[in-house]
Amino acid sequence: MTVAKRVCKQEADAPFLFFNLRPDKSDFERDVIEGLSQECKTLPPKYFYDVKGSLLFEQICDTEEYYVTRTERRLLETVANEIAELAGPASTVIEYGSGACVKVRTLLDALDRPYAYVAIDLSEEQLLSAAHAIAGDYPNLQVTALCADFVSPFELPQGVALGTGIRLGFFPGSTIGNLTPSEAYRFLDGARRLLAPHGALVVGIDLKKNVDILNAAYNDAAGITASFNRNILERMKRELGASVDVEAFEHHAFYHAEKSRIEMHLRAKEDVAILVGDRRFELKAGDTIHTENSYKHDLSEFATLAERAGFVARAAWTDPNRFFAVLYLSANRAA
């Protein structure tokens, strides 16, 4: 894949580098056709996050039911200084799935003279806006915006500024819960290779808890999560010219206890067909398209998974309710 590079400036005192490794339209179309061709139809959740989807997710984070974001923010505020002590000075912070770059500010404010920040996200528009804001608010920080699918293996492009301290990966929001156990292992293995030999990863994980709390978090009363879920169909219409009656689908999310995960689906309310290019996919009333998983973890089991991928769990913190955990994992094993 070709790497396009350009320097972006909002103001003269707020420059940052931008590298575009974003999958192109053909990748989106290919993934949609592949997912809808399966007997149990799927759509990749990474395609939730266009401009509209990113804005909807920010609204989800503010709902009363969605405890995840506010719990993690409070926890990060509590433990940021401890993370800074472990990380040391002049670090390069590499954030996977940076979104609006909100939580990383707590980390940057606590770190000892952080040298550089690399924001990685698939939503180019939100990435550029957030990088502008970070570069403007942290004038001594070398900022890079990397538009990429961070779940797939990648290397930092040449020219990315790196400090003399460690590479400190940051993966908040329990986004790792969207990955299956095997995908989570591959991600951790790739992150360890990128951060080693002396780097670390700060990762947030959502813990197992009362089923009613979990189900409510993904079925907010205002229906924002439902709109977020259906937006992937809207995106298919906008970008692929797909023919689909979005209103023929309803949001369906539930906790699957055996697999320890929330599953999100789009369920057909009636017989319906989706046309993508020259392909036609038919669904009967009640059929679903599986759009996302959100695994809920046991703290010790996750630490074991991370250790299998080459990390050493140096510290772990939880909120008083044990809803959420933040771990500091040292990437001590060389690639």
C-alpha cells in the first residue's frame, strides 16, 4: 500500500505530520461483500467510524447508561501520575484509535516532558481535527496523525518524530474488547513488536459485571446506539452506492454469557434485500447482520493473554466498583 505524506498546519505555531495509510473504497466494498456473503452475515465494526459515526459515538459516551467512558476517565485521572512514573521522561505516546483525543490529554498532562504524540485512527476527518487541537494546545509536542487500520500490522513511517524515552502505547476505551481473543492476541503481539524492546502499553479493558448494566449500556433509552449501529448501512449507501432500506433494520444488542461479550446486530424487521454493486443479498424477517462484539474481561485472564504476547504486566488499576481496569504492560521481549 502506498504511503502518502503531507504536512498539515492549522496555524503557524501548530504544525503536525499526516500520513495516510487508510484502506481505500475497494477495501470497504470487498469487506462488505465478503461479510454479507457468509451464512451468518457480518459487517466489520471498523467501518462504523466515518464522520457521522464518530460523532454518534461521542454522543453514546455521554449517555447515562454507557458507564465505560466516564469510569475510565476518572480512573485515568486517579492513576496518571503512577503511569508517568513508570514511563519516565521524554516518551513518545502512540495512541491506537485516538478518536477525539480526549483521554490522552490526561496522560500527556501527567507525563514528564513527553516528546511526541502519534494519533492513529481510521476516521480521517476526526483525526485531522483532533491533531490540530492537540498540536495547538501542546506546542512543545511533536504531533503526528496516522490514518490507518491499527488492528492490521503496520510500522511507523519514516519521518515520525520519536523521543529519547520509551514508546508508550495507549489503547483506551476498552476498544480491545471489539476483537476476538485471537484477534486481541495478534494485536498485542503487533503492538509489542512496535513498542519493544523497552516500551509499554497502557490499555483499558471493560470487566465482567451485572448483565443488566451491560445490556443497558448498549441499548440506551435515547436510541443513539441504535443510530450508530444503523449508520454503517447509511455509509454503505453514501460511499458504495448500495441499495438498502435502512429503516427495515432494527438495533439488537445483548450479552452473550457463554462468550462473555456483548453482541450487536442489525435485525431485519421484514424480508429485505441489499444490493452492493452487482451483488444481491436477501434477508428474511428476523435475520441479522452481526456488526460488533464487545468482550468483557477477567483481569487475571487478560494479563495472561498479554503475557503470552510478550508483555509483562507491571501494574493494574480498577475503579471502586470494579467496572473497568487500566493496565500498564511492559514490552520487554524483543521482536
